[in-house]
Amino acid sequence: MVEDFYEWNPTCHHGDARLMELIKRFCEEDAPLGQAQLFYLWGHGHEFDVDDNWEVIEEFFAYVSKFRDKLWMATNIEIVHYVKAFQSLVYSADGRRVMNPSAQAVWLEWIDEVYEIAPGETVTLKQGVKW
């Protein structure tokens, strides 16, 4: 995940020979518990015309479309807004109640359950030891 929004470190360029290998690993391997992951593909649309290789990006999107229920495809600013919303969550002293003060829904995984926390909503997480 991006640590400094002024320094985005891409996973690869769309012309990288390892593109499909990297995206398959990203889509098919589970992330470490509680760790968000980002596959950051960069490039310019005009390069496909110059390099005459539209099939590269077509193959990429045909593959990732199979994982629509697992992946979120977003622009840089959408990622910034989401990360900031997630970081703004407010937890109760015991950590079981979580309030989302932002204007954007966020998702939180806690003890194998995924919670969607709507803007302004407070949720109570199920009991159990997570730490």
C-alpha cells in the first residue's frame, strides 16, 4: 500500500514482460491477514498505439475481470480518499465499537468477518481476541 502519497511506487509498467506473472500472483495469493495490498500498474494510453500492443492490456483486463468480486480498480485519488477515510476511523476504548466520521464507506475485517461501515455509522465488532 502507498505510504507516501507523493511517492507512488508502481508494481510495473504495462510493457513489463512480467506483467501477467505479477498480476496472477497478486490475484491468486492471499494477502497477509490485515494487510492491504496494491497492484499499481502505470503507463500511457498512447504507448499502445506507438508500440502496437493493445493485446497486452486486453489480456490484462480479461484476466483481472475474473476477480471483480475480490479487486477494487481505482484511480490514484480514489485510493487517497479511501486510505484517509480508513485512517480516520474512531475506535472505542475497548476497540469493539468503530465509528466512521468520513463521507465514504470503508471496510474492516475483524475475526474473519468483513464489516462495511457507512459514512457516519458506528458498528460493534463481534467479540473475540484479534490482537
